Amino acid sequence: MKEVVIYTKSYCPYCTKAKALLTSKGIPFKEIDVEYDDQAREEMIRLSRRQTVPQIFIGTYHIGGYDDLYRLNERGELDKLLFS
């Protein structure tokens, strides 16, 4: 399984939803909280070219935010990305 990395902030409801979806599927993930970590936030922006959270990566592939994660799961494409 490819590594999943999610950039988050503690007060973000979409971050909470994304983590809950991953957890419900038994998918381990590395969480990087960018709320007070300017260096991590800059890294997130550089990698994703977006400033909002969550930003989710599977391996080196940037899938986007919660809505993107949800759509991938609904279409059955999330598992394909994780194991391809």
C-alpha cells in the first residue's frame, strides 16, 4: 500500500471528514498539522499549489481535498490508487 499523507488543521471539518473516511477503510495515514508550522504549510503549498486544507497525497500523487477523496472512494478508484 502506498503511503497516504494528509495536511490538516485542527479546526477544519473537512480534515476531520477525510481522516474519518481513511480510518473507516483501515487506511493508515501520516498527518501533518500545518496550523502552527509555517515550514510544513509552505511545503504543502509548494507540493499541492493550494493553500486550503486538507491536502491529501497518495504516494507522490496529489489527489486534492476531502471532496476529491470522497469522489475517488465512491467511484472505487481510491483502492486502485493505493495498491497500483
